[in-house]
Amino acid sequence: MEIKKVGVVGCGLMGHGIAQICAQNGWEVVVREIDQGQLDKGIGKVRKQLGRAVEKGKLEQADADAVLARITPTLEYGDLADCDLVIEAITEDLDRKLEMWEALDGVVRDDAYFATNTSSLAVADQAAATKRPERFIGLHFFNPAQVMPLLEVVRAERSGDDAVQLGFDLGEQLGKTTVAAADNRGFIVNRLLVPYMLDAIRAHEQGVGSVQDIDTGMMAGASHPMGPLTLADFVGLDTLVAISDVMAEAYGEDGFAAPDTLRRMVDAGDFGRKTGRGFYDYSGEEPVPVDSGS
Ligand SMILES: NC(=O)c1ccc[n+]([C@@H]2O[C@H](COP(=O)([O-])OP(=O)(O)OC[C@H]3O[C@@H](n4cnc5c(N)ncnc54)[C@H](O)[C@@H]3O)[C@@H](O)[C@H]2O)c1
């Protein structure tokens, strides 16, 4: 099927980026949020990113305007009715996702495809909540979706070959590097990366190093582009807890359990970059490690 119109559900960290790259690729995009505030915030981020690209001379103003014009923000599921593909990027909570799919399944064209951007939940569990499990796949983008090259394409138990092929074709059209991943908890990348981030938090709890030194250590010693605690802040500490809870239950291994520090930070509302505070304080010009005492 040729994609012309994409629905994106959720306009947070991931949803706004997915909406933007789809619109940049020339597709009509309808993005749904739960309230006007979240919608404005997400679209504001898209506008800012496009503005930056214009400033840097990477994009013409007219093209940036055209990209924005292709994105229709909405609070109504009904506005996604004639989409060819709907990608969900809502909060990592199975009950919320199932409720959302139930609402969407009834209003979106029967021949449209559905995809979840979940980091850790089973694609098959979500597919089973719809009348179209053969048209349902996992499309796992990385943060920021506008920049990160990888797309994991996940075949769930009942995904049809055409749905999986659509996932690879979409990745190619968006200029992504695609890999096929099984429908296990965390697919390929998070299966390896989440225990690493959690271990870095445990290392910090155990006094192995300061926030800055742990991050610097992994950047300078392992050539990682950012340290694990910066990465955790970037992912969102609330999302990291949600992912680790799913993975800990699935794998039954201690390495996937959320450390106490992480839970306490999330309970306190410190979700990382998106709330301005996590392992670093982002209120100034430069991030400051919260354990630095400054
Ligand atoms: N943060 C990451 O690095 C990352 C990377 C890849 C995948 N993911 C996955 O992407 C999904 C979204 O994560 P995020 O980091 O963007 O979270 P986020 O908290 O930044 O955004 C989630 C958004 O979904 C909205 N939402 C909740 N229920 C909704 C509904 N029924 N309809 C429309 N909008 C709804 C919320 O208002 C919020 O704005 C999760 O499944 C997560 O696991 C996250």
C-alpha cells in the first residue's frame, strides 16, 4: 500500500518527532493528544526544530511552512479515520494503550495498518486488542526520531508479511536503518541498553563514581556519544521505570529491576530532561549534575 496519510497518537517526546519526519517525507499527518496543552507543546517543538533548520540554512522557510501545514493536530480519534497507517507513541502503559487501540479500531479504515512505538510492551498483546492483528506491527523509533538512524521493525505473532514489509518500506522512505527484531520485551536495543542504564544508576548508588565521572568514564573510555545517566535523563526517567518494570517481570532477572534512586526521583516528579531535572539540573545554560552540590 502506498502511504499518503499517517496518524500519530501522542505528541510527546517521541510522537512529535515521528509526526515531524513523516510530514517532512511529504505525508499528511494527523496527530492526536489528550489535551490542548500537550498538543500545543508537541507542535511547538516541531516548529522550533524546523525553525532551527531554517536558521542553519538546512531548510527553506517555505519548506518548513509546508511541513507544518501537513500536520493536523487534533484531540479527536475520528480525525484519524482515513489514515493509511497509525503509529502510536503514547505513555508506556499497557492499559492506556489497549484503551486507545479499542477507541481507534472502531473509527479507522479497516484496511489501514497499525503500529506501536512501544519500548518494552508486547506488540502481540496490543495487536490482539484490535480486529486487525495481521495488519499490526511494532515500529520502534529512537529518540530523537528526527535524528536517530535506527528503526526496529517488529513482527508480532499474527503480523502479516505485507504489514512487516510496510514497516521496512516506511523505514527506507524515512531514510532509516532498519533491523528486524523479535517481539520480546525490549526488542534488540533496549534489551541491551536498559540494564546498562540501570546498572549505571546502581553504580552511582554504590558510590562507584559521581554522575559526571560515570558519564565521562563511559564517553572517554568506551567512546559512547553520551554517558548512561545523561542518556537516562534523555529517555525520561518515568519511561525508564515503566520499561524496567515490564522487563523485570518478563525476564525475572535483578539487572532489569529499577533501582531505589530511580523510583524516588520519579516519585518526586524528576523525569529528566523533560521536567528540567533528573541526574542533571537543566534549568541553566549547561546541565549541572545534581550530586555536584552546586
Ligand atoms: N523516550 C524514549 O527515549 C523512547 C524511545 C523509543 C520509544 N519510546 C516509547 O514511545 C512511547 C511514548 O514515549 P515518550 O517518551 O514519547 O513519552 P512522553 O511522556 O514524552 O509522551 C507521551 C504522550 O502521550 C500522550 N498520551 C497519553 N495517552 C494518550 C492518548 N490516549 N491519546 C493521545 N495521546 C496520549 C501524553 O499526553 C504524552 O504527551 C512509549 O511507548 C515509549 O516506551 C520512548
